[in-house]
Amino acid sequence: MDTVNSSESPQKIESKDYAGNCSSEIEPSNEECEEALKKFVQITKTDEACAHFFLQDFNWQLQANRFFSYTLETKGETNSTEASSQFLTSEPDDDFSLTVISWNIDGLDENNLTIRFTAVCYIISKISADVVFLQEMTPNLVPQIRKNLSGEYSILVATPNLPYFTVVLLKPFIELISHKAIPYRRSGMGRSMQLVETSLRGRKVMLLNTHLESMKEHSDIRLTQIQECFKQLVEWDDGKTVIVFGGDLNARDSE
């Protein structure tokens, strides 16, 4: 897997003066990339990791105004996203711990999707959880997540042939044993259970990531889907296996 680092340079870039005017297309040197990183950090008051994520998605063009414009436009979106992200810590015993994030990244909303998903990748990298459950990933986001996070995680895509799907990220120290997606018996939206068998420090760890049927009127379908999830969890439960179940359950208060 490719490791992303600050000295890595992209294949091509549009040469710009400090005012941001385009000239000829060239390959930047490592020194030019380093200088762009430093200037971005100084101007935006962020850090080098954020600068790298942002600059590589804008072809290393130093236009901090884009960063600030995005920040102002999506302030409400950021609050909503943070509220929907769940950070869980499971500690079966004193010698074992596992950090997990579950996040519906709203990949079907194409408004500012590239920059929003860049921020998602940055936050995931910053938190550095052991396991990440993502929902509502789309095919066009897969290359971006591989570019941004393949140096930090194994990336498991459930059903890449569908318009949207779930994804599980695993830190390299977690051994992957098997991975599969099982479609629900009832679903008009192509929903499934993403099942991942792993091993961590001698313990079997089973992961179930899912995105249950959406909308209030599909409550009965959600009920059958959650029952399938519970059945799978019971099958895994042998008193020794660590089991993690998460995702977007779309549950209403009445359910």
C-alpha cells in the first residue's frame, strides 16, 4: 500500500504565481510541495496533515480562499456530521481495547462532495481509530479514500457494483481473515450486512457494519433487517469472540 507523506509530489500541477495566476503545466519539485504546505499552514492556522489533504485534492494550487469559503459554507454541515459520528470504545478486559467510528458520510449529496469527503478523510486520519464503519459511500469516492487513507488502513468495500454501499477500514495491525456482504432478504434499496472476521492480539474480532432501510414508511422492513443482524450476532457469540455491531440504523423513536 502507498504511504502518503508530506514530501510526496503529484504527477502534474498548474504553475502559479503567489496571486494564484495559472501558467504552464509542470511537475512540481518536492521543495515546491513543501513550500506550499508551509504557506497553507501559516495562512489557515491548521496543521500539515490538513494542508496535505486539501492541497492534493486541488492539484497543489495554493488558494487558501477556497479553504475558508468551504469552511464558512459548510459550517452547519460540519456540526451535523459531527453529531452523526459515533465514537465507541470497547474494553473486554484490561489487556484489550478497540476504538471504533461509525459514520454515514452522506455520499449521495453531491454538493461540495469532494471537499466534504476530503474533510471526512482528514478527520478519520486525525482520530486514527482502529476500525471505521462508513455508510453511504459511492463508487466515485472509492479512489479518493484509497488515495487519502490506503497508507493507514485496509479498505474493504461491501458491494462496489451498487450506487452506494458500506465500507470498513482496518488498521494494519488488525489481521483480516474474511470479508463478505450478505444482502437482506427484504430490501428495496440494495441494503446488506457487511461481515468482517478479524483477529487482534490473539482474540477473534467479528465486525458487522450496516445501513438499514431508509424512510419512516419502511419501518417493517427495518425490523426484519435488524432481526437478521441480531441473528448473526447470536451466531457469533461464543463467550470469547469480541463482537462489534454498528452502522446507520435509521431508527425512529417509535421503533
